[in-house]
Amino acid sequence: MQGSDQFYKDIIDLLPVYLTIQNRDFEILYANQTFKKDFGDGTGKLCHTVYKGSSVKCDQCPVERTFNDRKIHISEETVQALDGKTHQMIVYSAPVFDDLSNVQYVMELATNITTVKTIQRELTGLGQSIAMLSHGIKNVLEGLQGGAYVVDEGIHDGDMNLITRGWQVVKNNIIDITSITQNVLYASKKRTIKLEKTSPADMVKNLVITYQSKAEYLGIKIRYDINRNLPDVNLDVLSVRRLLNNLVSNSLAACANDKSKQNHQVIVRAEVYNELQFKFEVEDNGSGINELTKRRIFEAFFSTKGSEGTGLGLSVANRIVKQHGGKIEVESEPGEGSLFRVILRM
Ligand SMILES: Nc1ncnc2c1ncn2[C@@H]1O[C@H](COP(=O)(O)OP(=O)(O)OP(=O)(O)O)[C@@H](O)[C@H]1O
Ligand SMILES: [Mg+2]
């Protein structure tokens, strides 16, 4: 068997690449089995029809270039297989000469590189994400340095007011860096939620207390509005605290950025939603969100804050809500403010 025509034919058929032989009209004269399995029996059909469902030749056709200059060419193409899925291919074209050394046919070898392309895209995304995170962290560190400088000055001058002001800046930036770190951890690891009985009303109360001094520093009023009759519910406390933190810090930023009003406030609520569900709400009268932005706010790394934001807050919030089998809603008007509502099982 070895050395026979059948042996070589079998090998060519089984090669894990799509192999075709084409003439000057891009008509497929031969296709191996691997090709036929994924693209059907293309023999007698045109290459661009079979690979792309197109009636015209590809712009940078490697087969045509090989016919013209007798050289090997490489290109990347997006094609569609019989199952309707699109694939990325790296395509090699090589000349097949006749007895007079004319290019009689061109052999085309196509290898599926979809997985490689996906990984390449993910790595590019990862690079961009790391750049965004580094900016965010750099910003906070500068804030910390600024705060520490004011504290130093206060100590030097024996000025308690200055010390208190500087210390507040330091504390604000500690909140921010903690938030970034925790969001990165939430975004990068799959966490299974650990449910425990908790009072949603107490959670909201404690959250508002945590943000009180930061809000005061920014000149924003923050208050809670809770239904004390809300029963204890099953929640992953750490995750939900993270979710609410992200909503409140967005609201504070939206108020701080809004120069169109004198007075800003953030209200955090815990209230019954219906017989089976309760809701958390975080409402602000900050800058609001336009329609275009609203469509993208839950995407990881989407931010309109430049180096002030990593864009992880709402994607992490959304994931936590989903893990709890809940729902998150947004109501917002540019210039008016926003309301984020989280509905969870009681
Ligand atoms: N309460 C809000 N008011 C106005 N815009 C908001 C509000 N909450 C979210 N957004 C918009 O949604 C975007 C995404 O929010 P997200 O919390 O995911 O990221 P970020 O706040 O920009 O960055 P990070 O949370 O990492 O600091 C924000 O950049 C902002 O444009
Ligand atoms: Mg945020």
C-alpha cells in the first residue's frame, strides 16, 4: 500500500488543512476531504462562491497573485462554512507548473486560525484593560500623595483643620483603591455566592454611614430611606455590598461632575417590591446618562470618566445581580439624574 497513489491520496484527503486546486477562473478542480466535509463538494464551483458566498473575486486574491507572479502568497480571509459559522483562515497559494514551466494551476491551502484570532483579540483586550487599570490606580495614588501632603502641612503648621481635610482626602482615596482592587477580583474570578440571612435595611444604613464623610467632602447629601419591616433575606453579603458600593460611588461621581445644580443628593433605599421580591434603589440628581451611553454602561471597561474610571463598576454589579437571580434597571435623564434599581428575591 505504502507508495501507491491511493496512499498519497488518502494522506492529502486527511490533511488537517483545506486544500484546493484552482484554474485561472478560480474554479475548484480538486478539493480534499477535509474541505468537502466543512464546505461541501466544491469541485466545479468558484472559490469565492464556496468560501464566501460571493459572486465576485476577493479583493486581494492570493490565487490570482500567484498566477500573475508565480510566487507563493499568504493572506488572511474570513469564510463561512456549511454550518453557517464564520471562520478566520490563513491562506497559502502556490503555483503548479506544467511541462513548459507555465503556471497551470494554483494550489490553495487554508488553515483555520479562528481560535488563534480569538486569543489574539482577548490578549489585545487584556492589554487595554491593564492600561485602563494602571491609569485608575495611578490617579488614586496621586490622590493619596496629595492628601498626605496636606496632612504633612497641617502637622507642620499645627493646623488641625488642614490635617482633618488632608486625612479625608486620604480616606476617600483608600475607598477608591479598595473599590478598584475588589472590582478587579470580582471581574477576574468566578465566585460562587454564599447566601446568609441579612437585613437589607441594615445593609443600606451601614453603606450610607460608610460614604457619609466622602459625600460631605464633595458637598453632596447622602441619606437612606428604608422600610424597617423588610424581613431578613438570603444574600451573599460581600457581593451585594460590592454592588451597592459601585452604585453609590457612581452616583457621587455623577453629582460631583454635574455643575448645573447647586445642591446634590443621593438617596439609597431598601423597600418591598412585591410579595416575593424587594428592591434596592440608588438615586441621584447628578449628570444623568444619555441614551447612547446607557446602552453600554454594563460592558466591562466601558467608562466615560477617562482615567478617573476603570469601567468595571457596573459590569461587576450586573454580574452580582445575575448571580442572585435578580434584575437591575436604570432610569435616567441627562441633566436630571439617575435611578438604579436592583430587584431581588425576598
Ligand atoms: N449614576 C450615574 N450617573 C451618571 N452616569 C453613570 C451613573 N452610573 C454609571 N454611569 C455611567 O456608566 C459608566 C460605567 O459605569 P461603571 O461604574 O461601570 O464604570 P466607571 O464608574 O466609569 O468606572 P469605575 O466604576 O471603575 O470607577 C460611567 O462611566 C458613567 O458614564
Ligand atoms: Mg463606577
